[in-house]
Amino acid sequence: MSRQFFERYRTLGLTTTRTCILREYAAFRTNRITTNWIVISGPPHSGKTVILNELRKQGYMVVEDLARAVIQNMMGATKSKEFVRQDYLSLQDEIRDRMLEHARSLNPNERVYWDYCLPDNLAFLYCNGWGWSRKHLEAATMYDFAKVFIFDPIPLIHDPVADEIRVEGVKTQCRLRLTGAQVYRALGYRIARVKQRSIDERLRMVLSSNSNVT
């Protein structure tokens, strides 16, 4: 995806104030838990799941998109994906708590690939017009990840109506891509951008982290 495409939405990224809040919070959070975990982030429909499935086939531990599981559980058999988002803050609180619960069950020294992790909650909250509570900031800075990959979206094949869980259109995709990268950078990470390439090329890029990170 071209730089010109993202430039259309650049003004929708984090404000300077929000960026400063994250930097200061990360700087003063001295008890972060160092992990060997790798985050695969990016907007919905950016090809993350395909790569994570390939990683699982190769024997790596993968944490699937817990937000999707939470939304599916809230929807049950009768509620729509739009309905469960009416109380968006409560939804993100539930997602945060589910992520924290799962993170506490894992060995920080083991290589684990996450499909989204706690800092991504901040990006989703921001892009939906919500502020950040102390609980969300504490959760986002609780763990120190070994590597963060941000996948570019695939807007041409994405149909939010066809997805039973997700509602994000092209504009929101790009906003989440930009905001997510800004969140992780503000927290001190040097992110690796994953452009739309073949599955093998993207998989090799992600796996290259195994030789660079211990």
C-alpha cells in the first residue's frame, strides 16, 4: 500500500497530547515484565490470521484474536455485532480483562505470537472516540514485548458487511493502522511494517525475528 494512500488519513492519528501521555506513562512504568512475545498487529483484514495460522502449523504458540472471541460471546445467538458495540467502553474493558487473564497464564520467556495485544486496545478506543482509563494504560504498559509487527490493510478485498464480527471500513482500517503504529512507537517500540506481499515473504519477515530476538 502506497504512502500516498496513508497520507489521506494521517490527520486522524494520535494527537500530540495523547502521544505525550503514552511516552510519559511508559517512561515511569519501571516494573514492566520482559517477555519473549511477539505482537502481530494491524487493522482488521490485513492478513494477520493467515500468517498466524502458518506459524501455528510450524509449531509456534499463537494467541488468537481475543477481541473476536469476546465479541462472538457477547453476540450469542441473538445480538448483532452493532448491538454489542453500543457500550463500546464495556466491550473494550472485557477485551482488556480477557487479554490480561490469558497473558498471566503464559510463560514470559516462551516465544508466543499474539494476534493483537494490550496496547491495541488503546488504538481501538481512540479511533472510536474514547479516552484511556488508568486501567487501560496500566495494562498496555504491563508487558515489554520482544518485537512488534504492524501489517498494512487490504482495502480492496475487505467487505465489513460480510464479516460476522468486524465493522471497520477502509477509512477506519487506515486510521487503526496509523494509530496502532503511533501507540506502539510512543511506548518505546521500533515497529516492523509488513507490507502486502506474498504469504511466504511475510512469513519469512516475521520468522526472521527469531534470529534477531532471544
